[in-house]
Amino acid sequence: MADSEPGGDSPTPARTAGEQIIADAVLLGEGRHPDPFGVLGRHGRAERVVIRAFWPGARQVYLVDVGQPLQRVAETDLFEWQGKVSSLAPHYQLAWTTADGRQFAMHDPYSFSPQLTLYDLHLFNEGRHLHAYRMMGAHPRWVDGIAGVLFSVWAPNAERVSVVGDFNAWQGLCHPLRRRGHVWELFVPGLTAGLRYQFEIRVRETGALLRKSDPYGRLFERRPEVSSIVADNAAYSWHDESWMMRRRHQNWSQTPLSVYEVHLASWQRDGAGDYLSYQELARRLVAYVSSLGFTHIELMPVTEHPLDASWGYQTTGYFAPTSRHGAANDFRWFVDYCHQAGIGVILDWVPGHFPKDAHGLACFDGTCLYEYEDPTRREHRGWGTLVFNYNRTQVKNFLLASACFWLEEYHLDGLRVDAVASMLYLDYARESGEWRPNPFGGNENLEAAAFLRELNEFIHRRYQGVLMIAEESTAWPLVTRPAWMGGLGFGMKWNMGWMHDTLEYLTLDPALRRHHQELLTFGLLYAFTENFMLPLSHDEVVHGKGSLLARMPGDRRQRFANLRLLYLYLWTYPGKKFLFMGNEFAQGQEWDFAGVLDWSSLEQMECRGVQALVRDLNGLYRSLASLHACEFFQEGFEWLDCHDPAQSVIVYLRRSGEHQAVIVFNFAATARTGYRVGVPLPGPYKEALNSDAARYGGGGGINGEICALPVFHMGQPCSLLVNLPPLTGLVLTPVRFEMFEGDGDG
């Protein structure tokens, strides 16, 4: 149809160069230009050079290299210079004056070529860039001899992404990034570490502007401020080579592993009530846990988080140790110091959910980017958090890179993966009708399970000797079996069943325990189906549950005796050991994250006694191979008697090869005098530990010389007689094997 015919679609007339520049200036001013680098910067050839700069609010802009001003384009904030200067440096400098008279100067960011390699982008988009934290985020670097900061962020659905900060008065129109597929990047010369910044994202569908912290940020402002901070690249000189070498070659499954769980902010504080630094914490913690014989510290999340009350579990900085206690190298010093003292460090890591904070990952580019779009999967309503989308390669890459970051950059010895059950089940904390089955009709989140397998395969392959521990509370099979066997690939799993049954039993009135002995025996039906860790964690002393001591029945003397029984049971039952801070000295009050532990408890003789018991239990656990070398195998445990509920007595054998230890418990509030115990070997036995010893705050009911005679009992060829004070446990070892027991090195 001819242009002149009525009703015809008139074609858009071709724009002149001048009209196009004005149109570009309008789009830049509206923050909607799809390709800022196509307009800004240097264009043309040596014989005809055009330089353009866009700076809202600038009164004048100068090209420093030639001492000439750029001309304003019409009534816009776009400035242009044209000339024939063949000697103009590739990275020329611009200077500008704002309307209020302030002056600025820098090399033009739009004169630099792309900095991210195609290979990096390819690996990231495939979810296989395990060091994505080295390309994403904010990184000081030198480009063509010029210092600056490279910013990059993943925001595939954004119309425009800019970096904002003090350096550009937080104006999103000043530094729009270059789109590289789904990733945006910009090298801004002249910037240095220590600058605050955020990403401003314009939502494509609505035009809304979002201000977001850097998902890969290494440093953040202290709450309540939420900006990211450009971290420096200061090197750290490690001194833990011998520890790292030993870790690679040690068989951790057959060595003692006793973990002290710590919330750094409430363990101790300084005289003014302020947080201790990482270095001061290291000095105090290492001295303390070493004196008690623990092998590892587990840190409740030190990944940056704005909400103190979340204890770190609502993470916003997956690549940043919290600045509450110092800088990144201070935390490296913390880990290094622990390693040099022979103490391992495990991090509580949270890949299952993230908070809804507006400055964080939630609805990051105006869409459900990191979280599931499906409303039946998107949210953990009980926690008020969002669920990572394990079906998206870049999200999996984000989490894999985070795991790599902590293990590689901070030499951590393991990750305790939080809330694994919430990741594995589609119906977790959801009522009927609030979730949809997977393609096979089940309630399993197959994508999350696949991610965990991939995570564990990668970690075990790359970081030999690192511990991967699952907080998993269900009967999901093969959690600690390799992926090639159909397992999830974790090294250990928390034995939540043991914890619940044991605490339920010990909180019963001793007179009622005879009716509930199955709470002690049932766990042995599955104790060797997984590699278990036995947790008495922070979750057992919060939310109105009271302290462990307060939950024990009876009068004051009986409560302490019951607590000592609990700890003896923990340290002699098959599985690695785990105890939350404050429990080691029987803190009477419930844990308060906003306060500090009640160290004044140690003024009480009974509390000092419990602390001494924990110290001796760790020592015994480390010295007796029978207690630590065969914790994950059936041959390491044998019931000698679990059929005497009327007297609330149980007896079992722990062994490794020829090394043996007989464990006897009297859970009743009455003494058992001359109680016969069947044992495999004749001869003298040593009472290696008695929880009623006076040094532990007990009544001092110690057995003297004990000798097993060839008297058949409990299915054993020999037996011995012991006196069992009320609420007491004993550890008996054959004297003939004492000289052969392990020294804790496996």
C-alpha cells in the first residue's frame, strides 16, 4: 500500500544522527537505554573521534586530555565532544562540575572493554563456575594500568542495572552497567576498597526501581544499614600447613570428634558489653575448648545477617563473614589460630532458605529469580523466608560457589548444612492442598536432592578430609551414603531421634522410667544405618524449653546427677559428639542470644563438677579406641543387658578390635548394691569413670578393686559385681588392655 493511501501504515522515518542522539539521551535520562556503551564513551576512528558522557546534574564536562569542554546535547544531560585528535589516550579523563559547584574527575568507565571472559560467563550460566565469587560482585583491580573496581551482577530480567554509591551521589542514571547476556558488568576507574554501594535495578515489566545489596558481596554495613562495601584484596599469610596436611590424610570416621557449638555474639563479651573481635574470640575460645578436650568448634552462622534474633540463620551475605567481630582477614586469623592449636572449625551453613528483606535476594530483578516462582514451593511460611530454586543453574552455582568460598578462602574444616529436611520435602511445614507432588506423585523435592548430591560429590572430591554434616530429622534413606549408591553423600547426619528419645527419657521422673526403657533401646535398631552425630544443640535450650539442667527432674542434687548421666550416655553411645555452649558447665538459665553465658555459674561447686566431667569424658573418649574408632559400625557396640527395666539399668559394650569398655547405667533414684554385670573377659577391671565421683559433684560412691570371674551372666562367660549409686553411670575397662588403647589419633 502506498504511503499516501488512506488507512495505510506509515513507516517510521529514518532518524538523522542528531535525532538519534537526542533519542538516546532521552532513554539514558529515563534509565531505559538498552545499550549505554553503544552511546557513551569513545566512538569513531582516529580521524574523527566522538566522545560522549552522561552525567545528571552536571553544569559542565571537560575532556581533560585536550583541555576542552564537551557540549551539552540539546536540553539533556548528555555531553559530546568531537575532534580529530589521533593521540587521545584509550582511557581519557573527564572532569565535571555539578550545579552546586562540586568538582569531580575520573577516567571514563565507558572507555573500557568488557572484563568478564566468555568462558567465565559460559561456566556460570551452566552452573559449573565453582569460583563464581571471583567474577561476580565487586572486585578492586587494575585494568590497562588504571586502578578501579569491577562490578558484576546476575539480573537476567532487568531492563537496566546501575551501580550506585557515594561516588555518584547514589544516582542510578550515572553508571548503568553493560549487559553480557544474563550478567551485567562495569569497571569504574578510580574507586577503591571501602566504598559503599548497591545495585539499582529497573524492572522491565513495571519500570519500578529496586535497590539491592550485592549477592556476592564480601563486606556489608553494620545493621540497620544494608549497603555492600567494596572489600579489599589484602592477602593473608596462612600458618596452618601441618593441620591442613594432617586433615587430608586423617580418617576422621575412626578418630575422636567432639564438637563445641558456639554463638560468637553471646559466648563472651568485653567489659563494656560489646562484641569481642575475631582475634580475641580465638584466643579465649581456643584456650577454653582445648582445656576441655573438644576437637572442633562449630560456629552458628557467621555469614552476614542483619537480624540478630535470627542467630545468623537468615543470611544475606553468603560470601561475607559478619563484620560484628571484624574484617575478613580477622576471621581468617581466627581459623588459622584454631588450626595451629589443633582445633577444627565447622560452619553452620544455610542453603535451604533466605530472608525476604527488600535489599536482599527476594524478587531480585523484579521476578522470582533466586526463589521458586511456584507459590506451593516458594515460601517457608513458618520461618517467613523464601526457598532457593534448585532447578535454576545459576542459583545452584551461587550456592556451590558459597560452599567453595568458605572452604577455600577460610580453610574451614566442614559445613553443617542447616534444615536439610526442609529442602528435601515438598510438603515440609505445609498442610494438605498447600503443596503439589513431584512428577512421580511423591513429596520429595527431587531437584533439592540432586543439588545436595552434586554439592557433596564436589566437596569430597575437591576438599579431602572436609566434613559435610546434615541436620536432617526424617527417615530419608542413605543420607550419609555416596551418590553412586543412591545416597545424598553427606559424611554425617545429626541423630535427632536419639536426641529426642534420650531427652524424653531423662526428663521423666525416675520412678516412671521403668515403663519407658524402649526410649533408650529403640535407637540401636537404626544406629548404624547412617554415620550419626549426637547433637545436644542450641535448639534444645531456647523457645521456653529451659536449660538442660532445668529440664532434669528431682531436687537440685538429682538434677545434676541426671545431667551427668546424660553426658556420660552421650559420650559413650556410638556417634560423634556435639554439645552447645553453656551446657558444659550446667548453665541454669535458658540461652539468650542477646546476652552472654552465665559464667558466674562456675562459682557453684556442682557446675564446676559438670565441667570437670565433660573434660574427663572428652579425655576418655580420645584415649579409649573402644569409644571412638568404631562408632559407625555394628561391631563397635553390643548390648550386655537391656532387659532390666524394673531396676532401670542398662549395660552395653563398646569395642574396637580387642579394645573394650563396659558401660553401666543406673537411671533409678535408688542405689543398686552388688549388681552383677556380665562381661566377655575375666580379670581385673578399672573404673575409668564414675559420674557419682565427688569431683563431679556426686556423692563419692566409687567402686574399689573390681575383678571379673568366670561366672556366666547376661550371656557372657564372665561377670563382676559393682555398686551403682542412684542416677549414676560407670565406664569399666579391662586392665589387661589399657596399655594398648589408642591415643586419639585413630
